[in-house]
Amino acid sequence: MRWKRARRSDNVVDARSGGGSRGLSGGRLGLGGIALVVVLGLLMGQDPLQILGQLAGQMEAGSGTTQQQSAPASSEDPQVDFVRAILGDTEDTWRTIFQQAGQQYRDPKLVLFRNGVNSACGFASSAVGPFYCPGDQQVYLDLQFFEEMARRFAAAGDFAQAYVIAHEVGHHVQTLLGVSQQVNQARQGGARMEGANGLLVRQELQADCFAGVWAHHAQARHDWLEEGDLEKALNAASAIGDDRLQQQSQGRVVPDAFTHGTSAQRVRWFRAGFEHGQPLRCDTFQAQKL
């Protein structure tokens, strides 16, 4: 993958030294406070993540210390340079798509961390893998996950890693479009979340499709894919399907516990986005067959 053709993003924050990414639980609002906010939000019928995000902004503004003031990511590290290139290209893609729809795209921050990190969604260890927090609209990534992809899932290669970043950015797109809020409201209303046809699976598969949409436009813009690159991304999508992970960890598949979709579904929806490049093709919530 000829990723060096991409523009570098200025929205990557390096918090691996421990100085950045303080979030809500970084000495200002503890886990008990976060739990209280969540409970109160549910009782009031409001989205707890939005409340946490608002509190984060207010507390950061009041303290004068923000995540953006932690160390900006340097391109001297090849891995960091790669992340900046991929994030920058997702920005270019979604800015254009949103503009064409008469909307404005807000770039997310991407926070690099090591071992564990605090966010508006609480504390997370590296074991959870890359994630997106709608409360602060930031993507969190421990670069060691890419090594785990190659070692544990046999999913290596630049485009496989780019797919992971683009998937998390896909969740940011869902937040901007209001999809995440609708899913949370459905959760509060008792809708089925887990399981083969649950809302969590549909939400994750849409993020896969959005990653494919980015890949379509990025390829058209840069012609940067080399032989085997697409297969590497599809292999990565397949490697982290619920059925495959369950089979590896517990020796059996439990569809009622699915949260991300099967390997075949993840490949299918990424390919749908990649082949058409149209977000409207990514409506997994109305799809009869996933």
C-alpha cells in the first residue's frame, strides 16, 4: 500500500507517555462519578455519553488543560506517520461526502496510548482494542494492537491496519449522523442489542461499510493499493468476526452473544462500501439480510 501519498492529519495526539488523554476520570471525575452520571442520564431519558461529553468539555475548559495540549504526534516514528496519513485521508473523504450532502464534517481526534487510557467513556485497557468514544468524539488506539493482529489473527499489512482505523472513524460518522444516539435510545427502550440481528451487530457492520466507503474514495484519489492489499483488509475483517473469535476462545459459536457480526458479514459489508463508495448503501439497520 502506497500510503505515503496521503495528507497527514494534525489531529493525532500522542499520549503514550502518560501525560495526555486525561479524560473525565483523570483526577477530576472518578469512576463513581461517571457511574452516577450514567444512572441519572438513564433515569432522565438522556444519553449518558452526551452528558459525559458535555461535562468533559466544561471541566477541560475550566481547568485550562485539554487533550490537545498533550504532545502532538510526530511523523519521525513510521507507525505514527502511517496513522497520521490514514486519519488524514479519512478526513479528506468524509469532509467531501458531508459537504456534498450539505453538511459539515467535524474531524475526530485520534489518541495514541499505551497499556490503558482514560476517556469520556471511562478507563479502558489495551485489551479492549481500538475504540471510539462518542462522549468526547475521539478514537483511541494502542499501536501494539497491530502487532497482535499479525500474531493472533494472522491479519497483517498496511491496508489491514488502515481498515481498523477507518472502522473506528466510521463510528464517528455514525455519531455525527445521529445513528449512535438512536441506537442508545433504542437500548433505553428495551430493544435487543446483542445477538445475530441485534442493534450492536448492525451498528458495527455499518461502521465496516463506512470503512469500505472511505477505501473506495481513497483508492480513486491515490491509486495506492498494491496486489494483495484488498485481500489483507478483507482478511482482517474476517479474522475479528464474532463466530471466529468465539470458536477460537471457547470452542463453540454462540450467535445470541454476537456484538460485531460474523466473519462473512464483516467482509460483505466492507466490500459493499468499497465497491460502491456510497454511504446510503450502508443502511444495515433496514437490511433484511445481514
